[in-house]
Amino acid sequence: MIFALLVLATGSAFFLAQKLKTADPVLLSFRLGAEAISPNGDGRFERQRVTFRLKRSELVDVAVVDERGDSVREIASGIELPAYRTIEPLIWNGRDENGKIVADGRYRIRVTLRREGRSIVVPKSFRVDNTPPKVTVVSIGPDAGPGPELLPRPDGQPAEVLLNAPARGGRLLIFRTAPLPTEQVAEVPIAEGSNRASWNGRAADGRPVPPGTYLVVAQRRDSAGVLGSSVPLDAKGMPISVYGQPLPGRGGITVRPVAAQPPLLPTKAGSLASVNVAANGQRFSWTLSQLGKSSSLRGRSSASVVRVRPRGKSSQLMLFTAKKGRLRSSVPLAVDDAASHPVLVVLPLITWQGRNPVDDDGDGEPNLLTRGGPATLRRVLGTPLPARFAVQEQPIMKWLARNRYRYDLTTDYGLASGRGPTLAGHSGVLLVGDTVWLPPAAARKLRSFVTAGGTLVEAGTDSLLRSVTLTKRANLVAPLPPATADIFGSKLDPPAIGTFDITAGEDQIELFKGTSGLFNNYAAIEATKMVPSGKPLASAVTGDGAVTIVAFRVGKGTVIRYGLPQLPSRLATDPDVQGLMTRSWQLLSR
């Protein structure tokens, strides 16, 4: 009995289907407004328009159905449509009955004929597409290699941008990402059906762009009008950068007519020093000079390495400058005395390069430790001199030279790698600049040096709070955020901006001997809120008691911190600053 009913039901369904197939077609015409829609809110292809005509008058319902035939949204209900009359355009906004945007896929229109008691699913389908097309800058040539393309080229040719696939038109957006602020400088069309485009290094006004780091962002739309971008942009149209992650693709171009790379270690006095120069194979001039003095050596070259022999027998910091037309690049060149002296001066090469806005990997964004790294020490300086060099390291090094102080000279890289002058045999260490990042090996050495009885002076600010890993190939990776205490256990307040007068107070080591005890009219301070010994050996405080200049005990040794970013720049003119530095040098030397 059950089998007979199943056979009867199956037969009835078969004959009904045959009747529908052979029935007189009632749908005379049908039209969709678009082959694809993208209801993503960008104003392009947001809605689908549906029109049709019937052979007979009918009371109709109209719905959008998915690939399985399930209804996702009814767009018309109970419309009386006369025969041979085109229905008023029905609009679907790409959303379901709950107002949510439907998933990407193919959709069809179902027309229900109420009087006939049947429905027609129109075979013609359309796409809902909210997924941006994948756009990637594969490389920028013609030069090959892991880094960015360099402009200007020796042959004068533009940079050639290769995309992952031919585009249905599109554009290249050129952004300058360093020096800040980031800004768009040019726009270049991508030809229809091409996967290549070029940029000649000129801005929208036709003028050559200035030296810096540049990012090429490729954009194109798919058939649904969805915009794909090789690098995501924010609401203001600026590239979105994620801390610690490179930008997608290889969209980097560096405009650099000439640049020099500082040596990682000091050169012994009387020896040859090698300075790498990048000038795109073209001829350039160079000079070597002492800080604040005219050049002592000069020459012309087109080589990638210039070898110079600094004059003099004492430790000194010199400037090597490569020039090409009106553009120049200057880098510090450290020279270490062949003899040994009580004080070791340490240059913050790691911080210089950690702040240096150079694109190492060719993604179009500077590799900076402030952005999570990585960065390499073996690279040119992206600015004429390291950031803050003119107001931090340079005044102190000129003051040392002017007073004819003898010292040994090295870099923080030298301390970390164990190359060049070491801490052994010295009574004091002067950190001459902001020592923001320091590898753990160097931090341990400095702490052990002070604990054993050495004296250390921090002339910079924002120092000794952050760690970074130094690889065997002189790369800086995995920079850490600032710790709650520095390598000696002291804690600092965040930098404060305003107008500050600092007055010397307790002084067990005569740190302020030779000064009036007043350090007035400073625009910024970095106060110390706690020292590991619990009580400073010497201190100078603001009117509200913020400890700014401080000396404290660590083990058998002493740490002196100035906490005044402006202090070095006043060395040439302020007797109180000169007195503080003179006494600090005496404490370092004994």
C-alpha cells in the first residue's frame, strides 16, 4: 500500500513538472540592471534593478533567491500586473529580511503567479560581490634585489611597477612615507588590460620629489565596482600601518641621489676608515671634517667605498659628507685614540639607526624600531644627520674637543658585540646621546661595570628602558616596549613639557660644584621618581619637587642622569651647564 502511494506521488510530480515545462510561457521579457552588485556602501553598484513583462495579467510576488533556491528577501508582494505591461523597476539593496548584507555568491529572481499557483525562477543570475579583488605590487624594477627600487636611476629611466595580474584599468597612488608626515604626491594611471605601470619620480606638479621613502599603492575595481588596494587605506586615504608588520607587497621606492653609511665601529687614529656611499654609480664629492670646523680632507669619486685617513692622534668624532649638486648626506665617523684613557665615550649607533627612516625590505615603509622593527645597522642614514644629533651628541663632542679632554671612543654596537674598546680598564662611561635601545648583552655589561665601582653619566633622555635583539649579521629585531624601570632599577616619570627652573639640593658628591645651582628656563624635563638605593647622592629639582638632575648609587658605583633634553645644546653658552659637565668629567675620570 505504501509503495503504491509512493509510485502515485512520484508519477504525479513527474506529470506536473512536464506540464510546467510545456505550459505556455507567461514571462515575455526580463531584465537585470547589473551583472553584479556590491552593497558595500561605496556608492557603486549598490542595488539591483529588476523589470519584466507578463503575457497575462497576474497578481505577483517577487523574491530574491540564493543558489539553493531559498528565499533571502521578498522585494514585491501582491502587485497586480496587467498583461504586456513592464513592471515598475523593483530595487533590491543586497540585504536579507533582517537587513544584513547577504553573502557573496550568485542570486536569481523568483516570480510567484498567485492565480496560477506556481512560481518561476528566472534562469538568468547575477552576482553579489563585496570581496575586493586581490591587487599586489609584485616588484618594482628594473633593478632586482630585496630592497626598494632607487631613483633617480643612472640611465634616467622611471621605476617599473609589476602587478600580480592585468588590471581592468586602475591607478597607482604614490605616497611619501618618510620623512613624516605621510602624504600622497602623485597618481599614475594603469592602462586597461596591463599589469605594468611606471613612475618617473615626479610629483603631481611635474617637479622631482625630494629625497625620501616612497610607497606605491596599486588600485583597481572588479566588475562589481569593488575597489581592491595593494595596501589598505584609511578613511583619509592614507596607508594603514600595523605595528611590527611589513606592508603587503613590494611597493617601495627610495629617492636618494646620494647617501653615506656610517662605520659600525670607530677607526683607530692613524688608520684608514672606509665609508660606504650610495650615489647610483654617479660621481660625487666628499669632505671629512672635525665638528664645527672646515673640512680637513676632500675629494671626488664614483666608487661605492671611500677610504680616508683622519688626521690627528686623539679620539674625536668627525663628519664625512658626500655631496651631489645641492644634496648632501653627512654621517658621523668615530676615531679612537691609539692610547688608553680613563673615560670611555659611547655613541648611540643603535638608536641612530633605530630612528633612521630607511626602507630596508622594499615594502615602502621605513624600518624603524619605533614601529616594531626590524632594522639593520648596515645601512645609509636617511637624513643628513641622526635625529637630535645637532642638539645632543654634537655639542658634547665639540665641548670635549674644545677642552682637549682625552678619552676612548666606541659605539653601543661595539659594546654589545665585544669589538673595539671595552669597559675593562675604564673608570667612567659617558653615554653621549639618547641610548633608547640597548641589546641585553650591552645592558648587562654596563650594569656590571657600575656595580663594580664605575661611574656612568647619561647625557641623553629616554635611555636604558628598552631592549632590542642584535643578530650576528648586525640586524636589530624584536624591539621591546619600555620597561617599568631602567637597567639600574630606577624609575622615570613620563617627559613633561612646560617652563621649568631646576634648583640644586642635596649634594654628597659635589656634583654641582662650579655652578650656581640654578638651571633655569628649560622647556622639557624627564624626572626620576625612584632610584634603586632609595635616596639620591645628589639632586636638582623643579619648583614642585620633581627630581630632574640626579646621581645615585648602584652597588659600588654611581649613575648620573641629567634629565634635560636641552642641556647639551647650552654647553657653549651656559656657565652652569659647563660647570655641571666639568664636574661630571672629573667624577668620570677618577
